[in-house]
Amino acid sequence: MNQESDVDLIDLRQVYLTLRRNLQLIVAMIATITVLTLVVTLQLTPLYTATAKVLIETRENNVVDIEAVLSGLSSDSATVDSQVEIIKSQALALRVIETLDLGNDPEFNVILQEQSWAASLNPLHLVRSLVPGAERNEEEARQAELISVVDVFQNRLGISRTGLTKVISINFTSEVPRKAERIANAVADAYLVDQLEAKYEATQRATVWLDSRLRDLREQVKSSEEAAELYRAAHGLLDADGSTLTEQQLKEINSQLLLARAELDGSRAKLGRVRELVSRGRGFESVGEVLASEVIRDLRREQSELIRKEAQLRARYGERHPSIIEIKDERRDLDLQIQSEVSRIVVGLENEVAVAATRVASLERSLAATTTAAGEKEQDRVRLRELQREATSNRTLYENFLARFKETRQQEDLQEADARVISRATLPVDKSSPRTTHNAQRRSSAGCVDPSWRWRRVRSRVSG
């Protein structure tokens, strides 16, 4: 244990002595490295970084029921990471490059950096215009130039998610502070525009598809409804209140049959009453009342008047007076007239009964035939109901698609991005690189602080 302590003591002493002997060399090395670092750093082009921040909105402002066309973003981590990749994408870079015309900016276009005033005098330009395929080569060159600009742009662009939040930082580095600010904000704006355009394009595609589908459904509704109408007319199934024509005929015949039977029963009852009175030989005292005949009532009044006169004359002149005999003759004539009128009425009643019976029989035959026809029409009715259900189903589907089409058309003017800029980039004051003091300190530390190297040097000297 003591030996180890002695070795450690000797080693520390050796280190101290070594550092003391080489102090001037160490100071010189540190100073040299610091100066060289400062010189190199000062030669580098200063860069400035501006930052804009975007918040991914996960809530949905559904003004109309159009979620099926294009729903809002979900709030999971994968969605936010996907939005980060979209902002990094080449398509978004091209949008910003085109908007700000960065292809003509020497900071991004390496070819413009290398061009000089003598490039326009290069005879290769003339040769390129005369050589076949030169335009194609120029097109390829322009494509390569654009790709180079995009590469530089994307190297200057930094996209990062702030922890596990839904905030995305958009950093852009440029040699000009104002340019860094402008491009960072342009990237944020381009991202929002890209979202709106994606939603608008999706809505447009949905509108076009719905419009095409509506035309097909409109034709289906028209053809199915026409088929149902034609089938219903061809098979006599026209209806007014939900019943078929045959059912309406059955109802009408039943009503007529009930009335005809009631009329027949009434005529038969009246005829039977008259016959009963006549057969009993009760004169025709009640016949006029039963038949309500004005002729019989008039004859009965005349008969009553003759009876009254006969009674007066009999009381005054006796039974064999000529006036009484004349009155009796008149009474016999009235009785014959009444009997004749009753007979005529009976014949009329018999005719009424016969006509009513014939009508009842005819209606009963019609009812039987119509009932048979109604049974035969049942299959036609089943088929008609199928056609009507198909037409109704097609119309319901058409109306649903029409409502969705209107909602989609409304949604075109109600689109909102699923993100918003919560912090626009501001003009950077301090340069982000190179950091002169930081680089000098780091280089000087690297030159004098390397424990493993020093320890090996010291151990080697001690061992020697």
C-alpha cells in the first residue's frame, strides 16, 4: 500500500515538474491554436438562423357534416411526426423556392456563385446551340441545377418537434438575417397553404365523384319510377288512395249491391202488403195510406163525399129515391176506379221488384267476377310493390347523395388548415455560426486538455 502511495506521489510530482518545464511550450501552443482558430473563424461567412413555430391543431370545426370527405388530423405522435416530414419534403421546398425565386439567388444556386462575366463569352454556348440534343442537355442541366438548389435549401432548413408537444419549430439559416426570417415564415405559410390545398383537392375529388354518382342515381331513379308506373298502368293497378283499381271496384260494387238489395227488400215488402190487403177483401181503406197514392186518395175523398150525400138523401127521401140510386152507381164506378188503380200499382210494384232483383243479380255476378280478378291480380301487386320499393330505395339513396353533394360544395369555402403559426420568425440579431469565442475556447481546450494523452506521456517518462 505504501509503495503504491509513493508511486502516486512520484507520478504527481513528475507531472508537475513536466508541466513546469514545458509551461512556455504549452502557453505557446494554446496561443497559436487560439489565433489560428480566430483567423479561420473570421474568414468564414457568418450565418443567421430564424425560427418560426407551428402548432398542429387536432380539434375539428365541423360546420357541416362532411367528416367522411376529409377528416381533421388526429392527435397521436405519429401524426405530428408525419407533419414534420411533410415540412421537410421536397415538394414544400420547391413551393418556397418558386415563390421566393431562390433559384436565382447565388446563396442557393452554386452555379451562379461560379459564374463570371466571361461565362457569357464562352464559345460552348454557341456550340451547344448547334449540337443536336443540346436542348435536352440544357433541360437536364436545369433539372440538375434545381435539384442542387433544393439540396442547399434543405441543408439550411431544420425542422424539429418540441419535445412531445404538438409544436413544430421551423429553423432556417442564411447569410442574410432578413432572408432567414423571410424564408422561415415562407416555409410556415407554405405548409398551411399545402394543407388547405390538400383539403381542397380532396373536396374537389369528392365533389366530382359525387356529381358523377348523382347522374347515375338520377337515371336509376327515373328508370325505376317509370318502370313502376308503366307496370301499374299495364296491369290495371292504378290507385288513388293506396288501393288498387280492382279494390276500388270491389268497394263500389259492394256499396251498390247493398243499396240494390235494400231497394229490392223495400219493393217486395210494399208489394206483399198490397197483395195482403187485396186478398183479405178489406176494401182499399188502407191501400192509399200504404202506397201513398194521390189518385187513390182523391178517389177515396170522392167516395166519402158520395157516402155523405147518400146518407142525407136516404134520411130525407127514403131508400128508393132516384138520387140515392144514382149515388150508388157513382160509388160503384169509384170502387172500380180504385180497384183498377190498385191493380196498376201492383203491376208497377211487381215490375220494380223484378228490375231490382235483376240489378241485384247483376251486381252479385260483377262482385264475384271482380273478386276473382282481384285474386288474379295479387301476383301483379306483389311485383308492383317490388318495383315501388326499388324506386323508393333509389330515390332515398339519390337524396342522401344529393345532400352530401351540397355539403361538400359548401365545404369548399369553409376549409381550415389543421395547423396555425403560433410564433412567426423574427429578424435574428446574433449569428448562429461561426461562434468565434466558442470556437477559440474549444480549440484551445482541445490543444491542452487531453488527459489520456498527457497521462501516457507522463507514465512513459516516469517509466523511462
